[in-house]
Amino acid sequence: MVRTTHSRRRILQASGVAIATALAGCGGGGSSDEDESTDADVTVTLGGDPSYDPQTVEITVGQTVAWEAAKGNHFLSLQSGPEESDWAGTGASAIAADQVHTHTFEVAGTYEYSSNSLSGTGSVVVSE
């Protein structure tokens, strides 16, 4: 009978490789509903002057808005919008400086949103 012994160092080394491999796909910065591309129809800059630039954007159903942080961390929260909408803001994901959050709007209506680190609100007006 052959007996194999494993050292604590060998077990920890193997565990570390397994954990690093499992977490490799979990990283990434920024926030996005879709993908990290910036192929947006409209871009809103957060944290500049003015705070939301532009403050109101007008798009049609199926178009994409990108929010880009000029500085600071921004959690976007939906203040009001159509009940049928699936967008509620960025949730627990912050948009950090030089990062982008995108969303394609599929439901017409007016979406009022705010950032945790800015005063005032921004809006997206989506028409048919």
C-alpha cells in the first residue's frame, strides 16, 4: 500500500491557486448593466461642472445612455420612472472616476435619478 502525505504548505499553495482562478472573472471595475463598451447614444458626465452634464437627455426607446464619472464615486438611484422599467440605477455598484455605467432604455417615460455624491437630479426622457 502506498501512502501519500501532503504538507500544509502544498495544500495552502493548491488552495491559493484555486481561489485565485475562481476569482479571476469576478474582478473588474465600473458598473454596467450591459457591457463595458462606450457605444452609447448619449453620455452624461458626473461630478464635473455642472454636476450632471447634460442634466437632461432625450432619447428614443432602444437607445443607450452612458454615465461617466469625472471624479468621485457615484451610486445612481432612480427617484421616479415608469413602473414597467427595469432600470433602478446602479444598485450596489459605484461608478468610480474614469469608469462608465451604461443602460439601454426599453420603456418610454421620464426617469429622474440622483447620485449619492452630487446635489440635484438628472433625467432621461425616453420617447417612442
